[in-house]
Amino acid sequence: MSDWEADSDEGEPCVSPAKPPLSESRSETAGPSRALGTRPVGEDKEGRGDGKRWGSRPASAREPWQSGTLEYRARGSFRGGGRRRVESLPLCFHLDNALVGTLIGRGGTKIKELEESSGCKIQVAKGNYKAEIKIFGGNDKQTKAKMLIDNLVEKYSQNNTGEKCIKDSFKYKDIGSTSYSESQSVVFNSGFNSPKQPINWASLRENKAKYEAMKWADLPPIEKCFYKEEPKIAFMSQEEADKWRKENNNITCDDLKDGEKRHIPNPIHKFEEAFKHYPDIMANIKKVGFQKPTPIQSQAWPIILQGFDLIGIAQTGTGKTLAYLMPGFIHLDSQPVSREKRGGPGMLVLTPTRELALQVEAECLKYSYKGIKSICIYGGGDRKGQISVVTKGVDIVIATPGRLNDLQMNSFINLRSITYL
């Protein structure tokens, strides 16, 4: 016979106590099992009992809702004053769904820590706007858990940093060894008493030049302008330049810098008008067999060779890659600090996809200029092989953002040496 059974006067089968309804209010003075919808164990139909004492059920055999019981001595229902156990009802309340998300945390880790701190079982049932919180356990533990949650909600509302609030509140795992009034001051004061200092934007703007100088103070100087305009191009009138642009893919040019507009260089017509003073570049162009620059190259090279930033928009196959590669070769080789002493690559080509990165690499490998080395790094490729090449020393890095960030964060690439993007 189990611990929850007793002999009846007339030999009728015993009835185990039913699970208490969750909606009933908690009471320590409620009557015996008739208040729970069944007659007490050990009574017959007329209410006569034999006064047998209830056995105590092992904790390992209880259901989760049966943890934390109240024990009292029944009066008037049992002959002989038999004693029995009644499980305490859960403590129920509601919270906004947003607060519940902060309380639970990813994977329920935070609510598990809250259960460990209070010794209670906590269940959360989300609704459309609010969630019902149920706390199972003894009265003291339920009160403790409720006060912990109330403090978390209050701190979240005051500081709007719920993640930090919950993280800090479980800093001390020995909360159960102290009283709640003592542990409260220890747990909930972490990180909430120091006011946030506002950003002084006016001071930052006033000292912008100073901070800019500090930012670049320890970096080597950069040479940007390598363009020597041919007299024929320099003497081209505005009408002639506009007519040429209209006849060549209807090119439109604009200066996006605020304030006074800068002069847009006139387009070139031949390769020599851009690279006359760079014979190695001309040798590469002749080796490939190009006859004349494409429209975007004609307009882009005079701008990029002067060291200005450029946004170039053109159709696929119109020569955009070569438009920035050729000035990049000249830029890398003409810096005051030689490539060997820069401590890292000098040119970065950032592409959104692996396919485009491989296309740029294939285009770059067609040309050789004074021993410049390049590498293509991208996710899904041989990471160990890419690291090996990068650490040996390269001048041009063609990369996708993810793999570039990976190698940079792990100190395999030094981006402080980049001067041409």
C-alpha cells in the first residue's frame, strides 16, 4: 500500500487527493480534502474515519506542482485528529510580453538562474499582450521569487537596461544563504547608482580638427596626386567636354561635396594622356591589346589620379575594375614609405560577394607592375592558405567583408597600412 493510502472502515477503495485547481486562492486554514473536490482518505461515505495518520510522500515521487507543501492538523473532519498535507497553490500575476522577454532571456537561461536563486519553479504562459507568470513553491520562496521579479521589472523601467539588470542581479549565486532583506541590497545595486554622462557634442565639434590630427598622427604621410594633365586636354573647352561626354554613353558628372563645387577634370581620349609618365603601365596595356579607354575609364582616370574619391556607375563589362586598378598600381609604388616598410597591404578592394572578388582577382592577375602581389580572401575558401599568403606579405587585398573581418580581428591583416580603398 502506498504512502497516500489508508484503510477504510468498510473496506472501500481509497481515493488519492486530486490535484488542486490552479485558479483557487491560497489558504492555510482551508478545510481538508472536501475543499479540493474529494472526500478525505480514510473516511467512509457517511464521513466516519478511522483516524489513521497520513504518510509522507517522498519528494522524488511528487509532481512539480506538488513541491512546497503546507502541513496542518485537521479539526472536526477526522476522528482522532489525523494530520494530512495539502499542496500550496501557485502564485499568479501578469507582466507585459516585452518584460517577459527580458526576464526569460535567450534559451531561458535567465529564468533558470532566477529559479535557482529563489528555489521556486516558474512557468510563463505568453498571451497576445500580457503573459501569466506562475510561481510554484512554499510561501516564503514564492514571496522571495516575486520580490526578485518585481525588482528586476522596476530596474528595467528606470534604466531601460533590462539585459544588464538581469545579468547583474545574478552576480552572486549564494543569495539563498542570506535573508532576502540582506541580499537585496547586495544583488540589485550593481551598476545602477552611477548616472550616465551625456556626450558633449559642442566640445567634440569645436575640437574636430584636433581629434582628426590625433587620429592620423602616428600614420605615415600619404601622397595622392599623380596626374599630369596633357596640354591638349587642359585647353579643352567646357562645351567640347560636355559634347564628348554626351556622345560617349551620355556621361553625367557631379561633385557631391558640400559647399563650392570643384572643377571636374576633362576626359582623356587616349591611354597616353593618362599614363605617359608611367611606361610600365603602358607596357601592360599594350600587352593586353586595348585600343582606347572606355568612357568610364576616360573620365575616371583624371579624377582618381588626382587623389579624389569617386563613385563610378556603369554597365557590366565597361571597364570599371581597370578604372581603379591602374591608378592603384601607381599609388602603391609612389608613396613616401616603400612597400617593404609599410608593415601591411596598401590597397584594399572590398566586394560584396565571392564571385565578384574572384572576378577582380582574375583581372588583377592580367597585369604585372613592379612586383606588386595580390590575394583574394573570401568565406568558403581555404582559410589556412589565405592566412599563410597574407602573413608572408601582399600589396593588394581583394576581400569579402566576412573573411576580411575574421582575419583582421585575429591580427592576420593590418588595415592601418591601407592608403587606397
